[in-house]
Amino acid sequence: MSAQPQPRNSIASVGEAEQAIANLGVIIDRLTETIDQETALVRAGRMLKAGEMEERKSALASAFTAETVRLANGREFILRATPDAVVRLRERHIAFQRLLQTNMTVLATAHAVSEGIIRGVSGELARTAAPQTYGASGRANGPSPCASQPLALSRKL
């Protein structure tokens, strides 16, 4: 029976485990800073400026994923070798998840507000473009779907 090869980027020493955990901590710090900035910009309505952070956030997210996979590959060893560091990392990750939830809520709110504005503009354009007529009940008819004109917009932040 042959020993199974260790996964690529596996962790085989306490020093490697501590370094991987420290690397992930640095990445979490940078992601936290970036997401805090993005959240503040979106809350302030500075969508273009927030959109400029997309590339940095994407690169940090890729680094986060890679380091997380590396830690997952050495999970058993890391849990035995550095249990205290794992506890601290889990606590940081929980705080990071809360930050992400706040960021996602802010982004969803901005999306909903933007969508409401676009729907309102579209409805108003359709209403003013449609002829004003009355139905059999004596009430004004709403705009016909045929009367609406296309509305073009840029989906880029």
C-alpha cells in the first residue's frame, strides 16, 4: 500500500501553518479596508468611485480563496499544531462575515433604489407618451404596454 501524495500547497510544519494563518489575516485586513471603503462610498451615493474598487476587491477575493484552500488542504495538521491560532482566525472570519453582510445589505439597498428610480422614469415616460383616454367606466385608462418606448441605460456603476 503506497502513501497518498499530499495535496499541492499543503502545510507540513508549524511554521508553515502559522505563516498561512498570518497571510490570511493580512488578506482579511486588506479586504476589510476595501469593503469598508466601498460601503462608505455606496452609502454616500458615489457609485462610480465605488465601482473603481472592483478590480482590487476581486484580486483580494482571489487571494483570500487561494489561501483558504491552502489552509483547508492542511486542516487536520493545523488544528492539531496551532489550535489557538485557529480559534483567533475563526473569530476574525466571523467579524469579516458580519462586515460582508453589511456591505451586501448596502449594495442591495442601492440596487433597489436605483431600480425604483429607473422604473419610475420608465413609467413616467410611458404615461406622458400615451394618449389620454377614458374607459367605459369613466376612469382614465393607464398607458398601454404598446405605448411604452424603450429606455436605454448603462449598467456599469
